[in-house]
Amino acid sequence: MHASDSAKQTAEALPLVLKDIRSKNLKMVTVSEMIANGDSKSAEIK
């Protein structure tokens, strides 16, 4: 998806993308929700 005046197909594609997401029983979440619910492990690289 592109927020650009030159990407006219984005608005046309959005309903299809949302339909596909719903057909797979996926849940729409915000980036903030993903970050808050994320679990990560990291280690210092030397």
C-alpha cells in the first residue's frame, strides 16, 4: 500500500486486501498493539 498521488490503484486494491485478511480470520491491529504485545530477545553483538 502506498500513500502517494501516483499510486492510484491503492484505493481500488484496499477492499480486496481487507476481504482477503478477513477470509483468513486474521485480526487487524495497530502498530502500537504489535509493539506492546511483542516479545523479543536480544544480545549485544561484539
